[in-house]
Amino acid sequence: MTHDHDLVLRPTEAQRAAALAPPPGRTGGDLVVETLRSLGATTVFGIPGQHALAVFDAVGRSDLRLVTLRVENNAGFAADAYGRLTGEATPLLLSTGPGALTALPALAEAAAASAPVLAVSSQVPVAGLGGGRRGHLHELKDQAASFRDIVKSVHTVRAQSQIPSAIAAAWESALTAPHGPVWVEIPEDVLRAETAVPQVTGVDATPHELAPRPELTALAAHWLENAERPVIIAGGGVVRADAAGKLRQLAERLAAPVVTTFGGKGAFPWNHPLSLQSWLEDRHTTDFLEDADVVLVVGSGLGELSSNYHTFFPSGRVVQIDADLGKLESNHPALGIHADARLALQALLETTGPREDPGAPARVRALLDAVRARIDGQGLELEQSVLAAVRAALPARSPSFWDMTILSYWAWSAFDARHPNTMHSAQGAGGLGYAFPAALGACLAEPGTPVLAVSGDGGAMYSLAELATARQHDLDVTWLIVDDGGYGILREYMTDAYGGPVATELARPDFAALAAAFGVPAVTTTPESLREDLAKSLATPGPSVVVLPATLRMFAPTHL
């Protein structure tokens, strides 16, 4: 028999020595850094503020790589991308009040995209917690309340001995499926004070596995192998779970066509005979999905963008696999399986028999031909040529990050991501300014690999300060700015809905000259020379900017 006391880990001699003779002058900030290092962190993002100086001082004396950006929200986007690409919990260091609040949109995007960002913020002194209203600098009535409905979990520290456990609990929460951002806040006097707590040398924060219930996967397997027209919708959960290989195995075993959501780009090979690609905003695809007698949804909540704006109404059975319990059956009745996508797909592979359907590839080709005919009939050759130039210039395994702009909306449906986890956008929360700072985080996650950011001129204005960050750290990022003189998609929406645009036309700088002022090489290109100019910039080490003056249009919607 094993007793609990048999499982206690006994300290090593090195740990005993560290506990008995800790270095002098350590503070609560050192406890934060020691805990992060013990958990495996190597890179932290953030911006210093008065209340958080003890943490930054400790980081500066450690071997952690500190990457400071110019705006907290952008630091959050960079941490988000780093977490998406590495799968690691990524620390984001913030200061009380305005600094913390400025990061809210980035944490909202991380929550929507299940990116494991570990935000560690300072707080007012302990005496001011709980709405004490003592008039401290940066004081809020309840700072944590601003984040509680966005992040997965909130951890408030009141004493130095709580720091390692609070950060470890947050780390575990961030990396337990579904991944997501978490919030830790520590009063500035706790961070600043000298500590007698021994050095943190051993912290366990192993995330929990989320395995499917076998009776559910057995029923799902029975439905799928006996279906006449099964189809699979693969979402971002497949990418985050690194389950693209298992998805392909299951699709081929079932001869089931696969469509990827915009968050699931790259989860299934674009040119595979069973690939419906990503044309979810097309009625032909919606009809195809509605005709299926069994729809397997993996890692998607079938939200607005994944359901052609809630015009998808399945006529057959639905099996929905998602690690986020709240998304199960949130839009359609289904056999809901609460599980990590990789574990659930593995269970289906172990229980699902083969299914023959030699006509499936032909039905896929017919669907894609119908989509192509609809697009080709709208006079959108410029838009298609620009997107094709980007794809041709971008190395196959280079990550790309896309802002909320017309070219990105085209890319959601029409861009071949080539590989899983290489195409990311802000389509989760939908805020502007994501692409460039996220691309900076990706450069740090995959050094030596060129990274592309794509923005419109409106979205670019949110991120211009980070040209200084790109130059300071000499990051291999190329920023493509499509300049149409305003918020192009809002211009289209307002014109269609109200007869004309309001507040969509923008004064903007000479982006190439502005980049040069930061010491970043820049070129103004044309649709005809875009492929060559973009490929040259991507192949040149260090940051660069490519400006494309062009007014692009969206393809016609089919959900109205």
C-alpha cells in the first residue's frame, strides 16, 4: 500500500544548501523570477512601471530573456504569439492600474484563441486591497475584477510565501486544456520587501490531461463509420493540441471531407483530395455541411465566423469535441465530448472502423469548383493576385500574423497555410493592431525564421511604436502594410448599409519614411512587384517594411 507520506519529494543537498544560505538582498520580486525559472520560463515580455520595479530588477539579475515593448497591449500580443508557437506558458509583466488595463484587449484575444499567457501584475500595497480607497498611485477599487471575466483564473497574493504557489497554480491553469491567459497580482510592497523565504528550486505545475469518456467516443465512432455522408469541421483546437496528423488519419479512414475554420488553418492539407479548404463564408460550403448525415466538429464552438454568420443549420447528427466545456452544444444540439482534441481523435482512431466512399473526392472537387466560379464572377482579380503573391513570397514554414483588414479576410478563406500553427490572426476577439507585435513574439519563439505581419494602414497605426522594438532586438520580421487610406472594410460595410462611410477616412504618415526614421529598411511596392519585393525583404535578416498602396474589395457575402 502506498501512503501519502511516501510521495513527498525529499530535498537534494543543493536544495538544502540553498534553503539554509539564500543570497542576501532578495526581494519578493526575486521569488517571482525564481518561480518562473523553476517552472521552465526562459523569455518574459512586459513594460516596467513604478509598482513593478522590484520584479524587473530581479529579472535583470537573472538569466531570463526580457523583451520590453512600447505599449502594454502590444507586449500582450507578443506574449500571445510566443505562447501559440511554443505551447509554453508565457509570462507578461505589467504594472498596476493603467499599465495593467492597457493589456486587456490582448488578454481578450489570448482568451478567444486559447493562448497561454501568464500575466503577472503589481498591485497597490496590501493595505489598499479590497477597496480600501487609500489614494495609492494607480489605485483601482478592484483591479482583478477587470480581468476576471476574461482570463481563465485569477490569483491574488497578499504575502511573500504565497508567491510560488500562486504562480504555479496560474501556470498549471494556463496550460490545462483549453489553454488560456491567467492573472496573478502581487502588491508592490510585497514585491519590494526583502524576503526570508528560501530560494524557489522545486515547483510542480503539471497541467491536467483532458481525456474523453470512452462511452462517448464509442458512440461517435459508431455513427461515423456507419454514416453515408460524414464531414469534419476542424477548428483551432486541432492546431493547439498538435493533432493535425491524427485528424488526417481519421479523415482518410472515414473518407470524410474536412473543412478548417479560420482558427484551424493548416490543420488539414490544403490540396488533399478530401480538403474543402476554408471557404466557410460561402453558401456552397454551408449547403455541403448541412447535407452531411454526421458532422464531426473538432476544436470549434461553431461560432459566428465558423457557421457563415449563424446560417449553418445541420440536418444530421453532430458530434462536437471541445476542451472548453462552455462551447459544447452552445450553438447546436450535439453529442458533446469534453476533451482535448488530440486525445479524442486518438480514441476515435482506436475505435472507428474504415469506411469506403470513392465518390467523396469528386464531391469535394465539385464544391470547390462552385466556390471558384462564384469568386471568379465578381471581378476580384487584383485581390486574388495580391494574396497569391504573398503566398509565393512567404517560405512554407514561416509564421504569418494577420491584422483585421481586407487582405486578412481573404486569407481566412483563400490562403493555404501549408503547415499547422503557421497562420494566426486576431479573429478571436477581433481587435486592431495584433499582427506586428504578435509577429515580434513569433520571431523570438522561432529565431532564424523570417516572420510576416500583414496590416491595413488603420491597424498599422496601433503598432507603429513597435518598429523601435523590432530594431532594438534586430528581429527577422517583415511588415506588409496595405494602405487604402482608411478603415477599408468599415468603409465597405457603411456604404452598403447606410449609403456612405463616416469616420473611415484617415490621415496617415508616409509609412516607408517613418520606418526609415526608426532605422528599418522599407520599400513602397505595387501589386505587380509585390512578390519580388516581399520575398527580398523576407530573405534579408532584420526588420523591414513593405508598403502596398491598394484599395482591395471583399468578395460578396452569402449569408445575407
